[in-house]
Amino acid sequence: MFQKSRQSAFRRRLGRVFLGVIFSLIFSGFGTASAFTWSKGAESKTEFNAAQAQEAAPAPPGSLADLARRLSPTVVNVKVIRVEKSGPFPIPDGPFGHFFKQFPNMVPESRPTQGAGSGVVISENGEILTNNHVVEGAREVVVTFSDKEEYTGQIIGRDPKTDLAIIRINPKKPLHAAVMGNSDQLQVGDWVMAVGNPFGLSHTVTSGIVSAKGRTIGAGPYDNFIQTDASINPGNSGGPLYNMKGELVGINTAIIAQGQGIGFAIPINTAKPLIPQLVSKGEVTRGYIGVNIQSLTQDLSRALDLGEAKGVLVSGVAAGGPAEKAGVRRSDVIVAYNGKPVEEPRDLSSLVAESQVGKEAVVTVLRGGKKQDLKVAVGALGQSEKRAEGQRGRPATGKWGLMLQDTPGEVPDGEGVAVAGVQGGTPAERAGIREGDVILEVNRRPVKSAKEAAEMMTGSDSLLLLVQRNDASFYVALSA
């Protein structure tokens, strides 16, 4: 009896274990199925997002063959022959050498050199736009089209400041002219196509994207380049940069020798207002208002109690110039010109240069925390430059690292002291002050002698100096 009870109990325990195993397997299956269902859901979601991204992303351009074929007649090769001074002429040995020694005037002092670039047709009558550096100093110009037809070209206009030039030819029939686009509408990431004659190879087409805009590379006072990774090589200079609509948006101009895939083009909107002047007058007359300006840094903004650093700082006003007559003052901050915002010196320089001479322009200045609109009669920019030179006087030194000397009477109103030397590792050197500069003001007070300037600088932990260098003046903030 006792043994039967033990057997029954054993069977009950075995049954419970068996049921437990079965339920474990069932629930394990549910867990696996649940995990599988979740994984499929996540995978489906991933596929959906990828499809969305693919649909939203702009497709790269397809073949450019039709575009290149259509635009090919607008692009030309520009070959120039210059006469350059040669170095010392090596006199050969033998009878010819003896001849040249007897007649030294027969030794050639110059020799012809050949260069090549590109150009783009902008008029069916024969005007071609190219770079100034392609044709500068040329004695002969030969223009070759894609169909190998050649013409003798005449340089009718040059503008070294923007590196643009116009060549004219007399075509046998109306030419295919490029359609001008709007370079202001270009965006970083837009596709562009460059056409030209790199290394003398005719009509090479490359493509890429606009990688940056408004680049300043030190090429001239009106730098505002389009940067592109479309391959631009020697010989591409003067050739066109087209958008995908086939519109001319730039003139290929410069490369960085050490860079890969970095080229620069002049925006066509820079060239548009200059072309009529180059064609009709052969040169460009630019607007002028007579101010020296500089970037407004945070240090200068604090030193002048201006608050937010926006606009450009007027560091000098030409005596008798349009700006002075309109009431513009030194230390004004110009924030707009004819309603267009001014954020950097190049903004104002470009806007003024493009202004029509003799017309009134509205200059918006910030003075004493308040905005004022001043009407300026735009003058013509002259070509001459003045240079102020410091004279010797009694030196004065101070903790700022400056050696100062009295200046002659040529400084405006007899103001200013000359910088005779700058000590290395001092605040003056770090601020970029150089020997030969003239200090006109110390902490916004004019100075007339080295002794007076040294006294003003003594006991101060910060300085705001108005410095004149050559024909320009600018503010410099120093801190001990």
C-alpha cells in the first residue's frame, strides 16, 4: 500500500514536470515568433526610410553630351604672342661668337613668347569675354573656334581689377553667343560644367558642383569668386562656367596649385555691368565716395561701445570727398548702402564700385546707437595713389612696444605720430602695427606729438588707436 502511494506520487510529479516542459516550449515559441515579427517590422521601416531618402535626394545629372555639343560653338581658344625681355644672351663659341662680340647691339634683348587661354562668345557680332591675364601684354591674338576656324582678334577693353577683358573679331557670319545666367541664384551643391582648352587641348569639358561662394583669394580688390570642383587647369582661364540650363554663370579664372579639385570663377553678375563700359570705352569707371573702411571686430565694437558687431567701421573720410560732404564721419558704422545690407568691407566696395557716377546713393550709418540715412553724390574712382611718409623726430617708448616719433606737417591737420619701431612679442606687434605707420588718435583723442601720445598711453590697460598706413587709416584695439 505504501509502495503504491509512492508510485502515485512519483507519477504526479513526473506529470507536472512534463507539463512544465511543454508550456516552456510553447512560450518559447511565442517569444521567438514575437521577436521575428518585431525584426521584420524594423526591417520594413528601414526599407521605407531608405526609399523616402532616395526619392527626396536630387539625382545627379545624366549625360552632358547634348549640353556640351550645344554650347561648344560659344567657346574659343585664345592664343596670344607677347614680346618679353630675355635674360643674358649666351654668346656661342666659334666664328658666330666672335661676330656677336664685335657687334654687341646685334644681341637680341627680347624674344616672342606664346601663351594660350580660353574665351566665351557674348555677342553674335564678335565680342568675346576672357581674362585680362590671358591677353595682357599681347602683341597678337588669334581666336580659334571648335570647327578650327581662326580669326585675328583685337583687345578692345581690359579691367585688371576684376581680371576681365573683351576681344573683338570680325566673323563671317553671326556667332552663337552664350546666354547670360544669374550667378546670384547659384547655390552650394549645384552642378556646373566648365569648358575650355586646358594645356592647349581644345574644347575639354569637365563637370562638378559649386563648393563655395563669395571666396576671397587675394587676386584683387573685388574678389568674390565661385569655388567649384569642376576641373580647371592652365589654359581654362577665360573659359565659361555653365549651369545645367546651359546659362553662363561664371568665367573660369584661377586654381590653387597645391589643391586638388579647387578652382575659382568670376561670377557673371560681376561682369555684366562692366561689359558695356569695356566695349564702349575700353576701361571701367567705378564709383567712389571717399571713405576708408575696415571690418568691425568684437574687440573694436567693445572699444567703441557699439554693442553688436555688425557693419563696417569708417576709419577715415577723404577731405572734400563725397562722403565728407554728405556728413559721414570717422568712427561711423556703415550698415547699408542703397538699402542693401553691408556686412564686410568687400560688400561696400563692390556696391560703391557698381554705382553710377553722378547719381545719389543712400548710405545708412550707425552713430551713437541710432541709424541715419545720408545722401552721397557718387564720384569717380581715381587711379592715383598717395603715400604718407613718417619723418624723424624725438623717439618715445612705452610698455606697448612702440617707438614713436614726431611727424611732418603733411599729416592731416598736423596730427599724428610716426611708428619708428615695434618691439617683438609686445601688444603692438600682436595687433599688426608696423614701422612707418602713423598713429592719428589714442583712445579717440587726436595726437600731435610723440610725447603727448606716450602720456596718453601711460597707465591704461587697453588702447584704441587710429592708424594710418599709406593712404588708408584703420582702428586697432590693444590690450596689455
